Amino acid sequence: MARTDFTEANGYILEEQGSVVIQDLLANSAVEAYARQEPMASRTKTVPRFVADAPAVVAEGGTIGEATATLDEIVLTARKYAQIMNVSEEDLNDNLVDVLTTARREWASRFARKFDNACLGVNVAADGTDTAPYTSLYAAINWNTNRIQTGGALSYEDLNNALGIAEDSSKFDAANTVWMAHPKMLKEIRGMIKGNNDLVLPDPLAGTPGSLFGFPLVISYGAATSAAASASPAGNPLLIVGNRQMLINGVRGGVESVVSRDAEFTKDGVLLKTRIRRGFAVADADAFAIVEKTA
């Protein structure tokens, strides 16, 4: 097999859109796939948030009134996720499998799940570190009015009440409403029946999770409570519904990698360094409801 040449890998190489690495990223993160993306050209960015009353009818020639408006801003701060992986040169030369691509795909999948948990399920205040890089949706919502704790099995009423909370929000938008569920919630939903004994999920055998009440249902491996951001949170599984445009994903940089032999020259080793920079903020927590399975 031909020797792998790294002479052109002196700088970071950005993953192309549509690559298998990016596909794995989107498949493992509901935030990456569905949240509103905000490009960032610097480490921090302010996003204006404008709220005003509705316009009034004005007679021809009449005086146009001024809106009672509130203008504030949301601050996005990009955090860098990075890691170095040691790869044996023999594995690169001997295997038919593209070892570097496999490593990047695994890295992207793990990042995606941890990023979702940091954005959706971490239950402590943001400190800007790996523990709580952002204020998560779970930490931002009103626990008294926007969170439903099951205390047992998930019920049809839980789903209906959660959607009702989202629909009552001034930010409700049917075109952008989405459900995000931890995989452990799917078993609960698959076996759930309505009052007429019809399944809530009409086709449990479909290739995708489907929809609830006509709104898309997507998987988020990070949608579970956790005291620190994790790719495999062990807390209570969550089911989230709301306006996806109220989740802001600050895109400072894509998945990019660089390869070096220098540090591992004496061991015939190769170092693969991969990184991504992301910011996150909840624009309006009242646009969401969270169902938390507590038992």
C-alpha cells in the first residue's frame, strides 16, 4: 500500500459540507441540525433581540404612532472543543480502512452529543468551562411553569400539556416547532396510546422517529440532565418541544483537523488534532417546554 503523505497537512484542513464527518455531526446533534445558526467572525458576538407591540391602523394623513419596543441583545461566546488522537503509522499503512477519517468521524459524533448536552441538559449555572460552557435550555427555563416531571411513566397528557405550554408562548411558530427526545424517551412514546387506543407514533417501524402532533420528532443524545457536559449523560431523559429558532448556535468555525509526526517521531506515530468552535444561547426560554422523566 502506498505511504500516506502528510506534506500538505501543515495547516488545519476544514471538513467539507456533506462529508461523512459532517453527516455524523448532524446525525448526533439536534442543536447542530435544527437550531438557528449565527455566523461568528470573532470570539464573541452580540445578537439583537427586538420585541415590540403590533402596528395599528392609521388613517390617511394621520399621525403614525411610535412602537413601544424593547431592544436588547444576546451575547454569544465561542468555546473551542479540541483533542489530540494518537494514531499508529503502521495502522495508516497496513489497513484498508481510512483510519484518519474513522477517527475524525468518531470525534465528531462524540463532540455532537456532548455539545447537545451542554446546550440542552446541563443543570448547573454556566461557568464557561468544560463543565458548563453555556447556559443550557434546562437551566434557562422556568422550572415551575415550563418543566413537567413525570414522577413515573410518560403519559399522553404529559405530551399534550408540554405542547400546550409551547403554544401559549408569544414565540410559538408552527413552522419551526420541533420535538427533541433522548433515545430513552422513544420506548415510552412507542408504546403510548391515545384515548381511542391509537398509537401516538402512527408508524413505530418507520426509518425515522416520525412526528408528534404533526411536528417533527428528532433524536438528541444529549437531552438528559447532567451536572457536567457529557457525551453520555446519565441523568433523567428529557423530551423538549418549542421553537427551534429560539436556540442560537454560534458558528465560529467548522470541524477542522491537522496531522503531525513531529511529537511522535521516535515511535512511528502520527498525531491527529481536531477542533471546532461553537457558541450557544437561548433567545427565549419561554418558547419551550421540557418533559423530564423522573422515575
